[in-house]
Amino acid sequence: MFAGGRSAAARRVRTGVGSHEEELGEIRFERNGVRITFRGFVDRVEIGMDDRFDATKFVAAVDYKTTKYSCPGQGDKKAWNDNVVLQVPLYVHALTVRHPELVPVRVEYRALKKPEAVHTLELFTSERNGAKPDPEARQKLDRALDAVVAHVRSARSGEFPVRPAPSCKCPKFCHALEICRVPGGPDTGGW
């Protein structure tokens, strides 16, 4: 519960499925002097449908994953701070490029095998007098988009450091476990 007795669900801006597998086409992304072009599909696009106020300007990007463990950082909330939650921030950017009249309201991954929302970032909350932006959530989204730029800069300069993020444990299916160059060996997380 939140202060004032309103739960997280009550404070969420309500959205409904607008489309599945929305093709993005070529999307340009320019930030901090770096320009990239990417393409793909957004698994699920949700649009604002909140009857408490006019929410038609809002859009949410949702990416499906088999389990929470196939999400960045294996679903660990620290993955945002480790700069590995990048896909859904790029998707919501793409949706606002394709639909400039829309405003991002939420991003998240959805685990399907055991249904749950993972890495949900609510950019607005429902208040008595309408939707209120969450500046901390917006900063988190902006940091993720800055991280995209940092990764691109690093790759373009030929740097591919062996430095997995702390929230990202080494997966069982890694083909390089026998020759791992991670300092201290592979982090298996106890498996």
C-alpha cells in the first residue's frame, strides 16, 4: 500500500492491448552525439484506456520473455542500475518516434511460463486530478537510453570487455564456460 491507502494497482495508469508484434521499421536513435538505426518488433503495445481521465495519449511497450530468468539480470531489480535493461526502453523510444503524439507511460517485460511483470517502470501514476509524471522513473529510463549509447560507443571503439553486470549471472547454456575470462571465473549463482 502507498500512503493514503492507494495500492500500486490503483495508482497505475490503466492501459489495454493496442497491438501485438508491431513492426517498427527503421528507427533512428540519436543521443549524446551517437546515432544508430535499429529495427524490430514490439511484442505488445498497450494504449491508455483509463476512465478516470483522458489517457488516450499514453503508450506502453511490453516485451515477452519465457521466464523472468531470461529477462536482463535474470529479473533482478538491480539490472536497471547495471545498465542492462535496454530493450524495452528502446522499444518505447521507437513507439514515440513512430507515433509522436503518444507519451510513454510504462515499459516492462512479461514472463510467460510463470506469468509476472518484470522490470516494470511506471513513468506516470494516476492521481486524483489526472496522470502525474514520475521524475525518478523518467531519469531511470533516460539512464537506460544513455547506457545504449555507452554500449554502442564501446563497441564502435573495438572494446568488448569481459565484465558482466553484477545482476547478470552466467547462464547454464554459455558455450564459453570452459574458457571463461571473467575475473574469478564464471558466476553461476549457485547452480
